Amino acid sequence: MAADLSLPLDVRLMNGASTAVFALAAGAILAAAALWVGRTTWFPVRFIQLEGELQRNSVSTVRANAMPRLSGNFFGADLQQARQAFETVPWVRKAVVRRVWPDGLAVRLEEHRAVALWKGAQDHEKLVNHAGEVFEANVGDVEDEDLPALAGPEGSAPQMLRMLEQLQALFSRHERSVERLSLSGRGSWRAELDGGVAIELGRGSADEVLARASRFVDTITQVTGHFKAPVLHADLRHPDGYAVRLRNVTIASPATAPRRN
């Protein structure tokens, strides 16, 4: 509103000051009211509405784990804090929380999908999800008893999962599967297949390691077919080929005659 210039200057100043005081007072009252609404025991959160495809959790388990960590009422609840509370629930990977009028929270949960075991220090077992993230959960809750195991340096799980998936595709050509994949601190790969077969894959980029594995898969049947003996161990770290130990047969190199055990 424009000031009335017909009024004396001191009157105009007093009116302006009064308007400013009333505005500040109104703002303070509104802030105090908002603070009271956020902290009052009125408007409690009475229900949780779960959304998403859930296999590991129910409303009761989520409430038991998350509700004690929540604070504030319907208006005052910190949704970021609430999200973190729900993400502490076992098997929960991600939570998205929103208010549902008048007294509820809608929570969309994404659960971990375990695809591998993680062998940590002293063989302490954790789980790896489909995104290569290591998470804590009761390993005994996993229905799949044939999950492959990964063992490597901290932070290497995403890289190892990608390698595992590509090696599984390669070895499946011979109806074999990788039961354990290891990565040493120096970057050397080792795979253990079903049936007790150990494959030393060596160091190098992922492409180099996979190229050696592919060459082995493409040619090993010629060796096993000739000697009519299964592979027990293979060392792919040789620049021009690989060495294998067959049951009752050892092949040291292409230029060396096989030696019977």
C-alpha cells in the first residue's frame, strides 16, 4: 500500500513502524504455532501404509524395527529421518516416505535381492545384491542354498559381480557354474567351479581375463576328449596357452609330453 503523502512525515514513519511491528509479530505467532503443531502430542502417526513388492517384510516387522526410531507427529516428522529409519529394517535397500492425511505415512520399500555371498575378513558372511552392494542380513533366510561366493578387497563387490556374471555365461557352455570367485589384493582372479575344479585366471583388465577364460572354454574339450579325463585344475596365466591337471594326467605345456601320475 502506498504511503499517504498528505500526512506529516513523523506520522507516516509511525504508521510504517507499526505495520512492520505487526508483521513481525504475526510472523512470530505463525512460527510459534508451526513449532507447537510440530511438537504437540496431537496428530500422532497412527498407521503405516507399505507399498512395493515385499517378500521379506510385513507391516508388523517394519513397525517393530522402524517405529522406535521415528520422532514427531504427522506434521513434525522429519521425512529424511523417517527414510533412514525404514532403511535400517533388515533386507530393506531403499525407502521413500510421504505423508498420508490425516495420520499416516506411506512407505515404498525396495528390498535387497541376494545374488551372492560375500566372504569378508575371517570368512564373515554378508550378502551381495543385484546392484553389487554388500549388505547385512541373516544368511539363513536365503532360500537359494547355491549362491556363489565372492571374496575380495573391500569395495570390490560391484567389479566382482560383473566378472562373475560374465564367467558364469562362459562356463555354462560346458554346463559348469562358478561356486566361488576370488580377487587377491594384487588383482589376481581365481574361480572355483562346481565339481571341485579350480581355475587360476591371473591378473589384467577384465577384457584380458575374460579373453583367457574364453580361450580355455573354447579349447578344453579337445584336451579332455583326447585323454578322456576331467579337469581338476587349470592355470591360465601363461602368455601362449594354459596348463591343466586332469584326473590321472598332467599336461605341463604344449611342447611337453603328458605325464601319467
